[in-house]
Amino acid sequence: MTIRVLVVDDQYLIRAGIVGLLRAADGMTVVGEAADGTEAVTEAARSRPDVVLADTADPPPRILMLTTFDLDEYVYRALRAGASGFVLKDTGPQRLLAAVTAVAGGDTLFAPSVTRRLVEAFTRAPAPDGPAARRPEIDQLTARETEVLRLTGTGRSNAEIAERLFISEATVKTHLNRTMAKLDLNSRAQAVVLAYESGLVAPGRPLTPDTPD
């Protein structure tokens, strides 16, 4: 029996090396290659492999929820599941296109009514008497990664974080990507939730660009 393998890796040289190794092995054949998850799905449907050999670091697609309902329960469940955005079906075409662009760029975007309620929920919540219990997984972050996560939790964009920390926007993205990988997070929205749950950002203490953290 010949084992049919689909190889998925975004680095061409790595992928080519693996393909060469598999093709040289007895009892194996490479039925397809893909550079990312999207290509992999298409290629898998076409080639019907027995095994998909994939790079675990391949970033998952970002999810923009489109719904008729903006109930808090749906919003929180979407956030915890890793959604990067939440827009309503009555959203205008320009706003919808902007939401898709923002989410594709790694930002988090919610319908104005949803954003307003989320902010109100956090600012109404009583500030804890003492420091919030620090989640143990936060301890594996470097000081800079922790600071980037905290600022992400305040709602700042990558550009705003870069300006505040006097580093490049690319460096901010690198720190955030490493943080999300270490903490097994799938979206910026999940990072924001974790920043609150871990006590890096305190509920009941709204922040503005002019307010010191």
C-alpha cells in the first residue's frame, strides 16, 4: 500500500526538502503541496491524502462573525472561541469591507453597539481590592511581551503600542505573535480577554491615550 501524503509549510525550501525525502522513501508518494492552511484545504479536497504533514505554526484564518443578534452571550462566546470581529448583518457595505480589512490585518473590530457594551461592562465592573490572581502562563512571557499584551488589552493598535514603547510596529507584531503562540491564543480578541482575566488590565479603570497606565 502506498501512503499518499500532502505537505503543508509556508517555507519553500523546508517544504521542498520534506517532499524530496518522502518521494525517495519506499511506499510513500507526495500527492500535493500547500503553503498555508487555505491552500491545504483545497489541495486536500483535490488529492484525498492519507496523511497531511503540516507546520503547526501555520496561522489559522481569522474569524469575523456576521450575525443578526448582538446579544452579550453571543459576543462573549465568540471572543472566547477566538473570533477577531463581530459585525451585524445590517452593517453598511463600507463598514463591512473595512471590518474585513481590519481583521485580515490582525486587528479586532466589533460593531459600535457591541463595542460600547463591552466597554461599559468592563468599566462598570468593580476594581479588585487587591491585585488580580496572576495566571501562571503569563510567567513564561518576557517583560516586553507582557507589556505588549497589557497595552493590547487596553485596546491600543499595534501602531499606538509601537509609538508608546519606542519600537517599530513590526517589533510589536513579533512580540504579540510570540505571546499568542506561548499562550495558545488564536486571535487578538483572546489576547484582550486574557489581559483582563490575568489582571494586566484592571476592570473599572478605563484608559485613554492621555491617561497614564
